[in-house]
Amino acid sequence: MQRLVESNPTRYSARAEIWSTAQKGGEREVLFRGRIDPRAVDTSGMRSLRYGGRLLQVVAAAMTVYDMGSATTESVRVSSPRPIAVETVRHVSGWSGAVLGAKAGAGVGSLVGIESGPGAILTGAVGGLIGGVAGYFGADWMRIKI
């Protein structure tokens, strides 16, 4: 940690101070006592990822609402519940597949990167993204086959 502070004191000194005051008995890698200030780990990159993820969720929810509204209109037009039922099954299976795939992918990705330490975060995120996409399209493919 000291090398980071020496290499770029403006960027790392405040964070290093927060980390070192939260640790008992000097610098230790994983043993923390008490509350850790969120500013110690919450970087601008992490905030950007969090807000980007929220934005994508809102867009996906809006698309679901639009699709369900279109299916409802179609059901009324043809006087049949079939269009709304098909769209409901499509969205429920797609969302379920995406969530389960993302969780499984993140778990597998984290395990793959566990040896690299911090790399596990990256491999977990990539695994979650791949798993989520595969889960969504896999569920959609299964729905078509059934």
C-alpha cells in the first residue's frame, strides 16, 4: 500500500489513510475491525458501473412494459388471451433465465479467477454478464422448443 501512496500520493493517500486507521495492529490484508468507511472502496468506476446497471434495468423494465402492453392490445383485438399469455411466458422465462444465468455465471467466473485475487472481481463480472445473456436466450430458445 505504501508503494501506491509513494507512486501517486494525490490519488491514494486519503484512501490508504482510511484503510490503515480501520486496521488493528498495522497493515494487514484481510483483518479489519469495526466499520470501514465506504469511501475507502467506493470509486468513481464502481459508481459508474452501479448507475449503468440501474439504467439498464430501467430500460429493460420499460421494454417489458411496452411488450406486455402491445400483447394486451393484440389480445383485445383478436378476442383471445393467447397473445398476452405467450408474451407473459416469454418475459417470465427470459427474466428468470437471465437472473439464474447471471448468478451461476458470476459464481463460476469468480471461481475461475480466484487464484488471481482481485482478478476474481473481473472474471466474476464477465461470467455474470455471459451467464445472464446465455440464460435469457437459453430460456427464450426453450420456450420456442416447448
